Amino acid sequence: MVERIDSFAISRSELRKVLVSVGMADRNIMALFGMLDKAHKHVNAVAFVTMMQRMGIEYDKSIIVLRRMGLDDVTISNVMEMVDESKIDAEIGRIYNATVDMS
């Protein structure tokens, strides 16, 4: 049986090093840390990747960060798939919420 790990931890200083190594600007790192602090320093991986992408981290660099946090490739693949699905759901929601005025 394969052991499943549901939680991954990284220190603030190590996360800063990883984010700097993938090219995130200091002001974006501080903004990301602020969002993490508001979430009581605990956030799911999908939300974390979404936050990083909003701060300018590209898809490939998000994968690097997750690997440095200790996630395995299968888990990373699942996370990235869920991130993509959430983007699609958001786009569909925008389309369905549009109104047309037939005057």
C-alpha cells in the first residue's frame, strides 16, 4: 500500500528562497506571504498555485516550487489539472453570467 501524504510544510525562509529562485519579485513575495498569513498559513495546493500564478509565476515555475516543497510528480500533476479545471470553470461562469439586452 502506498502512503499518502496530505500535508506539506515549508518554512517561510525556504519558501522565499524558492520563490526568488524562480524569479518572483520581492513585492509579490510579500503580497503572497500576506495572503498566506490571512489564510492562517495553511492553504490547499490548488489555491497556492493560483496565488503564485496571480503573482506572475508561470506554470513550469509553479511545478518547480511544488517539487521543492516535496510533492511528488503524480500529486503535482493532479494539482495542476485541478488548477486548469478551476480556470475553465471560472471562464464558463463568466460566459453564463453574461446578459444580452434585446432592445
